[in-house]
Amino acid sequence: MRIAVTGSIATDHLMTFPGRFADQLVADQLHTVSLSFLVDKLDVRRGGVAANIAFGMGQLGTRPILVGAAGADFDEYRAWLERHGVDTDSVRISDTLHTARFVCTTDADHNQIGSFYTGAMSEARLIELKTVADRVGGLDLVSIGADDPEAMLRHTEECRSRSIPFAADFSQQIARMDGEEIRILLDGATYLFSNEYEKGLIETKTGWSDEEILSRVGHRVTTLGARGVRIERAGEDPIEVGTPDEERKADPTGVGDAFRAGFMSGLAWGVSLERAAQIGCMLATLVIETVGTQEYQLRRGHFMERFTKAYGDEAAEEVRGHLG
């Protein structure tokens, strides 16, 4: 099964300031702020929703096709993804713009000042999925994640016109989209991904009820945080899957991307929706135990031991042969 993962590709530059921002602000001079903070720690982490999902799928051995736009500074990131099983040959490289990046400084009170540079991400709208499909011999599913809004609309329309199944996954972009854009992006999707809050926001912005949305998509996949995930299909009982026990809680960033990576890997393996959701929840648990969206290691024996404990021997037997 050939799965293309579209969406943002970015790096996070995270800095730590040992003092307090509030101590540097002068109340009657806030209209003319000019501050510079000497930081004592810098972490550069790989990110972007498409890259995070593709990394997770690569860890599981499903060789996803990453589709997005990056800058000439992408070489090191590309090598990292390729080493971890991701096909990056359909990433567009901008001639003039850098790869998107988030730059954030956190103070001793955990207050943050950050900026997001879209950069090359704006060129994702120039990518044609037909070119990707022709290169790999066709596409069985396209995941349309948070990206340049024009790119998301183009990819969705192209999937519909070429009869390619697609997954609608707005995540961070849902806040800036209006109801009409959301209606276009979800109508006819084979899978609609969201968390519980986004689910309500989708219904509010579109004006469609839960039942109306279910009539327009094949499957509605809603992540429920620590309670796991719910999968709904029109006219059928929902499937609910819980999460494995956590060994620790380090950082929730990227947990949703990891779930999607595991779920779509399960689809690629041809297992049931319940099994696919269990794989997604297990991978998401590994990410929440790690600082950074692509810093976890998937050790097969450890993964299967915990998967078996969470979901039982029968579920583990179905998954083990695919995981290797």
C-alpha cells in the first residue's frame, strides 16, 4: 500500500532563558519594547506534521512518501528521514526560501515568546500529486495534513478528481480556516482525523452536525487524549481503543502525529481498524515518554512486549508478523 503524507516540514529552535520575561518589561514603555535575551540552552529539533508522521511510519517499516516543500537547508533533515525509512524524493526544494521553522524562547516561569516562519512551506501549493503518483506507480491513500492552506485545498481537489482516497487532517490550520474551506477539505474523505476539541470546532464552523459529517466521510477518527481514540462510521457501532500504560510523561508534542503514523501503518498492513488504532496508541505512548517528536526509538521487542500487555496475545500475534 503506497501512502503519501502531505503537510508541513519544519525545524524547531527552542531556547531557554534562565530569568523571567516579566522582570524585563517596563510598564510605561510597552509601546516601544526592544529586548534581547541571553539564553543558556538551545535545542534544535526536527518537526512538521508531515515529517513527524512519515518518520513514525518509517520506523514501522511502511516506507511512506513525504510530500511537502523545504529549503536548500533540507539536506541534513532529508538524510535523517531517509535513514529512518522515509521516501523524500517528492519533497519540493525552494530556490529562494528556507525550510519552515519555529523559534521559541521559554523563561524560568515557562512563559514563551515564539515566532513561526513559513518559508518554503508556501510553495507546497505548487506540488502536483499526479507527478508523485506517476513516480511511485500510483497512490492508495493521501494524508492531507496541516500545510500551506492553498496546498491543502489543491491536494484535496486533486484526490477527488483522480479518485485517490484521502485522509483530511487539519490540526493546526483549523483555527485559521473558515467553514466553507473546512467543508471542502472534509467532503468525501475516507478518514477524518481530529482531537475532541477540533471535532467540536469542525462542527461549529461547518454548521454540520456529527451525523451530517459522518454521512460525508468514510471514517471519523477522534483522538481522546489519555482515553485513547474513537472511530465512527455511519450506521455502525463506534470502535473505541484505550491507551497503553505510560512509563513516564515527558512531552506531549507530536503525540497526535505518532498516532496517525501507527494507524496508517496498520492500514498499510491490512489489519482491522481496531488493530490499526491500537498500533497508533502504542506509538503515541512512546512519543509522550520522549522529549521531541522524532527522538524516540522503536525497539521491536520492547514495542511488542508493551503492545501485548496492553491489548492481549491475539492482537499481538496479528501485529508481530508485520512489525518483523
